[in-house]
Amino acid sequence: MRMEDMNDLYDRCFSVLSRETELVGKIAALQEEVWKGVAGQDWENIETRLEAVDGLGAEFREAEAEREAVLSEFPGSGDEKGRFYAFVSRFPPASRNKLAGLYRGLKTECLRIRASGDALAGFLGEARTLAEACLEAAFPERRGRLYSSRGTQLPPLSRSLVLNHHF
């Protein structure tokens, strides 16, 4: 592969990795806001934050596909990690370290976000189970069904449940 082609691939890979790192940072910040919203019971803003996280996740998947496209232009085989490190091994140490550092930082941050997201999902799942158990204990005749203030049946806990000061 010609050197100018390699430099073009380097620039494109660096640009994509930088964009992915920026997106992951935004996702982490929004995820932190969701955790604070859950802790502070700010239910109104949690949904908007989760929708924003979903949108950023879609952008991240596009950037990831773009990075894979860049790496697929490099001759080599193997999984993503092997192909990436084979790609960066062709560059001088300074450039190699720059790309590898971005890649490792991105992967580390992704793992942290995934762990935090899994913990949040587990917490919310337990909260949902607790809410269902409390409603079942308080209103056994309803057999887990919820009703709106107008008397129409609601899907079970499909959205935030806010109780008045009394049942």
C-alpha cells in the first residue's frame, strides 16, 4: 500500500476515533445525569435523557461502522482488535501510540459505560419488581392491572408511576 494511502487511512481513522471518543463522553455525561435523576427522583427528565442517549448510541454505531470501513480498506484479516493493531503497527511510534491510545481509551470508556448501564438496568428492574409487588399487596383484587384517573386500563408499569399522597 502506498504511503499517501496509508496517511489518508491514518487521518480518517484518527478522525473517526476522535468522534467516537467525543460521543462516548457525551453518552457518559448523559448516563450520569440519568443516575442523578433516579437518585433525586427527577422522573420527568429521565425519559428525555434516555432518548438522548439512544440518539447518541445510534450516532456511535454509525461512527463504529465507519471505523470498520476504514480498517477494511487495510489489507489484513482477523477480528476488529487484531486488524486495528495490525493497521497501527505500520506507522511510526508517535502516530502508532496516538491511535492506539485513542483506541484503548475508547474501549475502556465503553466498558465503563456498559457496566454503569447494566447496573442502572438492574436497579430499575429491581425497582419495577418492588413496585409491582407493592401494588399487588395493596390491591390484590386488581391482579397487577393499573388504571388511569379516567378508569381506563394501563399497560403494567409502562411509564413512570407516581402515587398521590394516599392510595
